[in-house]
Amino acid sequence: MMTLDEFQKFAHQLVDWMVDYYRNIEHFPVKSQVEPGEILNQLPQEAPEKAEDFSTVFEDFKQIILPGMTHWQSPNFFAYFPANASYPSLLAEMLTATLAAQCMIWETSPAATELEERVMDWLKKAMGLPPQWEGVIQDTASTSTLVALLTARERYSEFSANERGMAPFAPLRVYCSTETHSSIEKAVMLGGFGKENLVKVAVDEQLRLDPSALEKAIERDLKAGKKPLAVVATLGTTGTTAIDPLKPIAAICARYALWLHVDAAFAGTALLLPEYRWMIEGVEQVDSFVFNPHKWMFTHFDCSAYYVKDRQALLRTMSVLPEYLKTSTRGRVKEYRDWGIQLGRRFRALKLWFVLRSFGLEGIRQILRNHLQWAAGLEEEIKGQNDFEMMAPRTLNLVCFRYHPPAVSDEQKLDEINQALLQRLNASGRLFLTHTRVQGKYTLRMVTGQTYLQKKHVQQAWQFIKQTAREMTL
């Protein structure tokens, strides 16, 4: 067993390695270059019977594990949406791991509960969200959406579905756009609604949920004897960061007494900027709202901020109280185990507290504005080329584009060219992009959202993209 003195020695070595890693991270191949099974084949078939020296374990980490890791914190990572980190957040995670606390109820770690309450209140005010909302930190937006739909189900059933099951109330219908994240579909599956009761509504020319199409879908279901339950509006779709028009959607939900859940997993961070509050016009009608500080707010995964209008509806849906969790403080404190699915809870609020205090709101806003400005500059660069084109409106810091040589007009051929381009770019190790399809067309996605991203990284990436694309078609 490792002694405390040995722990101190190795901890110093690891911190030195961590500093060197971040100092050199932009020089690593961004995307892992290993083949399937390559890591597995280097690992023994059986666990060791006897203890190994930690130096050997750490060396294997560097030689076996590290080559199989994609470097999500690299400034050359432009793929997916970011899963951001920062030095203050990392320090907080080290302390969280040191304390190793199970923060399921107030009594098991009072500071964890009360700090979570405070930082969620800070964020609510900083983002311009309704003052009566109350928040909790969940692990992911996927979990938050499931919790939202379960709460919607309970409210619809007058809080009897948990007892009686869903049969008396089915079929309950959930509505979202065709661009909505896959987690909505999974929440419908896990919530017992049935995938066939997820209604994917058409989008407009900006790829936003079309309110008129939504209302028509609701009316069709009512005439067919089905039971509209909830609408999921997205602020910042995964494919293109389209912003669903919240105000008219909220009006429809109010008219038909539907639960309105807002998935702002990525784009919600932009609400820290007053100039982006237009995204939440009509938010007063919203029942639940989620955004992920672990995406664009420099906070380590996992950290998902979930807000509700009606705290009691959430508690009546989620609360189960076995004898061994009854305490003398119940009723006088918040018990966050009743605010979600998990009983066990990590001390997630600490890293959020460190980030908010170390950056300050104005420091965070400045970085966000840089990311948005650099994305706007990239958009202008693309529009200025005769062989590249924008594929969707740029709303935030995601740029959707493709390479389109003037001599090529066949859409299938253009798909093949851009797919080959993406593979070549990512195989280079110099950057990492991902793709989507916009109106069926293969599209490259580039997100300028890394914590320590600089303008030069965006410029270098764009030059490399142009060079690689044009070399392919020589």
C-alpha cells in the first residue's frame, strides 16, 4: 500500500507532468491516432496479484494510455462542442478528489449543499434567468432532460403516475424539432413514453423549430385522441447552433398547458453576455432549463446546471425517503438527492465556485466575446473564397461550411470530397473537426470555444484547411 510520504513524492511528480502537459498540449496530435484494439492489446489479460511500483504504473500511463487519448483541451480542438477545463477548475477537482466526500444530503457535507445553492443563484442572476427559479447541479443535460420529462409526466397525472404507472395516461406526446439532440429521444425511451410518441417537428429555413408546425402537430394529436405533454425547445442545436424561437413556442405551451423544457446545453453560457439575452425572450413561461458549464464555461466535466420554476413538482416526482436517510435537519435544508435521479452526488459546486471567482464574470465574458469574434472572422474568410461556402447561419461560435470547388456541382461528389477532406485533416493530428449534415449535405463544423484558444490558432487552422482542400483537388 502506498504510504503518505510516497504519495507526496509521486503527487509532486504528477503535478510537474501536468504543467508540462498543458505547456506542450498544442504540439500533441489532437485526435488519437491509434487503431481499434491497439490499447487493449497492450494491457495484461489478468489483474496483477502483487503490488506494482507506482513509477511503473505511471510510465505505462505515459506509454500506453496517453497515445490513445484525444486532447480535448488542445487549442487546436475544434470538434463537437468543447468539454472545457481550466487551471482553477483543475485545482478544485484535485481538492474534490482529496476530500472524497459523498455529498448526497446536507448532513453528509453541509458545505457542498450550501455552496451549490449559492453558485446556482449566482449563475441565475448573471444569466438573466427568472428570480423565482431554483437550481441544482446534475451530471449532464441528458439526465436533466429525463428529469424534466418525468416531472412533466407527474404533473400531468396529478402526481399519480409514479404510483399507478403510465397506462391510464398514455399515449403522452413530447414535441421537439428535427434538429434536437439525441438525448431527448433517449429521455423519451427511458421515461417510458415510447419512441413513437416523440414528435419531431419541422424546422424553418434557419433550422429552428417552426412554431406553426408545432401547433399543427399538437392539434393533430388532440383530434386523434393523443395527449400532448411537453415541448423541448433548443437554444443552440448540436448541428448548427440554431436557436429555437422561445417566445412563440412558450405562448403555444401556455395555450395548451404543456410543459416547456429548454435545452441550452452549449449556448446557455452565452446568456452571460447581455447582448445575447434575446435568446430567452419568453423565458418566464419555461418550466425547466438546462445548460452545461462543462461545455463553454471553463469548468471540468461533469457539471450541468438545471433550473426549475416549480421546485415542489420536482421534489414530489423525485423524492424517496428510506429510514436510513431521515435526519433532524430535514425540512430546514435543501436535500439535493431529491432533485434528481442519483442518490450519490459529487462535490461539483467547488469547481464552479473556483471558476467564477478566479475568472470573474467579466473575465469569462471577455473570453466568450473573443470566441464569438473569431468565429465571425472565420465566417467572413469563408464567404470571401470562391471554393468554400457557409452551410448554415452562424449564430454563435460554431461555423458550418464545406469545400466546394467551382467545377463540381454533383452533391454526392461534394459529400465525398468533404468527407475525404475531414479524414485527411483529422489524420494530420494538427487539428480536429467533426461534421454534420445540413439539409442532407455533408458539412464541416468548426467551434472556436477552447479555454486557452488564441486568434492565431484559428488563423493557422483555417490556412491548413484551405491548403489541404486545394491540394486534394490539384
